[in-house]
Amino acid sequence: MESTIKAPRGTRDVLGDESWKWTHVLNVCRDVAGDFGYSEVLLPIFEHTELFSRGIGDTTDVVEKEMYTFIDKGDRSITLRPELTASMVRSYLEHDMKRAPQPVKLWSAGPMFRYERPQKGRYRQFWQIDFEILGAQSPMADLETIDTSMEIYRRLGLTNLQVLINSVGCPNCRHAYRDALKRFLESGPGLDALCETCQGRFERNPLRILDCKKPACREATEDAPAIWDSLCDECRSHFEDVNRGLSRIGADVKLDKRLVRGLDYYTKTAYEILAGELGAQNAVCGGGRYDNLAEAIGGPHVPGVGFASGIERIVITLEGQGVFLGEKPKTEVYVVTASSDFAIEASALAHELRASKLSAGTDYAGRGMKAQMKQAAASGADFVCIIGEDEAASGTVSVKNMSNGEQRSIPRNEAAAKLVLWREERNR
Ligand code: HAM
């Protein structure tokens, strides 16, 4: 016999005992988005490959190694989106949002795809929430994006988060810094001290060497010059303003000269938010400014800043911190029949209960009453409605309160209203 087909490596089924937590996270995002004035957009899951190779950068791991790219039947190179920022900017340009009052604030959520080595908190298909402010140059916009993400985490009940922040400068000052870093590496530790990947990065993308996690590379770059010393006046004052603002919003912030991020579009501010509960994959959020991204994909100059946060990682952190999210939604009322003769009546009652916004279930397997009661208990129902000969004859329903075992008979036509009332009393 052929083996049964499993979900592909790096993907996972989010089942009923977890998916409600996702809904909760998304509801909180929606609330925060409303309070901060972001409008929700729903963008394609696949885009032209060029959007990412030009937007994210040809020499990044994401573009070089991690994209799900294929040629479609019309001979176009298509890529499953590895992130949302490039698509957000594409959409802004395509719909001429530059004509709208600036800035334009957009948010979205959905699955992303990266061919990475799966481990806890790292998947090949994962969900991001993504928030972007387009058309704002002010450092206060950078600050607002950090505030937005921290507000989401605060409303979710997450604590102990640390914001790491850096500036990666603009092309002008970054150029000077690249040279300084290369000089340091050549004259100090020497290229042989670096791992093979970083030796390859030396010419193409030397800043990435700073955030290599290999001990040898970390040691070699320990005393590397900080980019702060190479920032031009504009980038420096921008960075200082963001930091001054951050000190006012009460976040735990650390300057991190190694933080360069894995996507090439960043200019000036770059940040990550870390949660200890995540282990090696400890970033719950990553973001920053990308003033040249719109031009890189063929548009006019549009400054932008934003962040994305992984929902799987948010949920792992919520669970790791033991945050109480409320109870898993469950069946509130289970309708039991004395025999299958009353199946239609049971369906009709369940229909009425649902129309009154009570969650209701009933048996479809022709089980005996005892087995139905067991089902009712297993479903976690607070109340069981019983329909048998007597009830049908007298136009009543017997209702059993599952928490105290009490049973009473009520008129059939009052069942929904009474149960709504009892649920309210129970939840009080
Ligand atoms: P990123 O740092 O690549 O940034 O991803 C942002 C967040 O997505 C990470 O902090 C993490 O929570 C989650 N994430 C990334 N990769 C995975 C994975 N393989 N499995 C599970 N979760 C993952 C971006 O994507 C930028 N577009 C963020 C941004 C928005 N910058 C400006 N605007």
C-alpha cells in the first residue's frame, strides 16, 4: 500500500485547538490597525519574481536561496511572496496612492513562503502581520511603527520584549562604512577568520557579516567599527530622534551595532523585537525604513517604514508566557434525542438556538441516548436539551445544566430565549 500523503516539510496544519488563538491575534491587530489609522489590504500571494529580486536584493539569502519560484504556463517567472513589503510598495505605486493624502498607512496579514531549514518558530510557510507607513520621511513615523507593534503585543498580554535598534544609514554613508568595515576585516582578523559564507559576503554584502551567528565570525567582528560613527548628518539626526522618541514610549530598547537585517532595502532605521521564549529564532518582529525601495522597483521616490511579525512566533510566545487568552470556543448546547424519530425536531431546535447566537450541536450517527450524553459531555456543552416522547407530546424540552446536573422542563417555544438567559447568568 502506498504511504499516506503528509503535509510538506516546513508547513503545518493549524487545527481547531490552536486556530482560535490566531483569530484572537488577528482581531487584536485589526483593533490596533483601526486605532492607528491603517487600512487593510489583501494582496496576491504570488508576484512577478522581479519584484523581489529587485526589491529585496539579489544577494540576500531570501532571494538567492529561499524563494519558491516557478515558470507559469504563460512562461512568466512567478514567486510565492517571501514577505509583504515589496508587494505593499508595488500596490501603492500601481494604484497611484501618491495622489492620496500622505502618508498612506496599510496593513495586511497572510501566508509567506521561504525555503528555510525548518525548526521551532521557523517554517517554510508562515503567517505574517505586516504594517507599513508610505510617504513619510519623519523619524516619528519610524517611532510610530515600533509603537504599533508594541501596542499589539501589549494588548495581547505579552511582556519581556526587547527592541533592538540600529541605523544602516543611507547609500552615501553606508558606502563609507562598507569601506571602513572591509578595511577592518582585512587588516585585523583577516578573511580566513570568517566562515565560508561570510568570505563570500566580503565583496558582495559585507554588512551581513556583522549578523552571522557563527562564533568565529562573531569573534572576528567583535571590535568592528560601529556604523554610527560613519552616519551622515541627516542619518545621524534621524537615528537620534527615533531613539529619543523611543525613550518616551516605555519600551526596553538596546542599540545593536550588529543588527543589519537580511533584506537589502533598508535605509536608516532597522529594528527587531525579541522574545526569550522563542529560543534560537528569537525575533517576534522585524522592521525598518526603506526609502529607496519604490525606486528600486521602478517607481518615484517614496519613503517608507514598517514592520512584520510572525503569527506562529507570536502564538509560541503567548503560550510560553502562559498568557490567558480566554477559553477555546466550544459547543454551548447539545441537543439529545430519545430516538431517531426526533432527529428532525432536534435539527430544528439546533437551528433556532444557532439563530439566537448559541453554539449548538446534535448527533448525526444514530447513537443511543447514553452515547449522546457522552458526546455532549465530550463537546464541553454547558447545557443539554433532551427531546423524547413526553417532550414532543407536551411541547416542552428537558434542559440539563451540565455543571450541576439540574434538569428542568421548559416550553419548547421558550427554549432559545431561556438558554440565552442562562448562558448570560453562567458567564456573569
Ligand atoms: P523579516 O525579519 O524577514 O522581515 O520577517 C519578519 C518576521 O516574520 C520575523 O521577525 C518573524 O517573526 C517572522 N518570520 C520570518 N521568517 C519566518 C519563518 N521562516 N518562519 C516563521 N516566522 C518567520 C520582513 O519580512 C520585512 N518585510 C519586515 C518589514 C516590513 N520591514 C519593513 N516593513
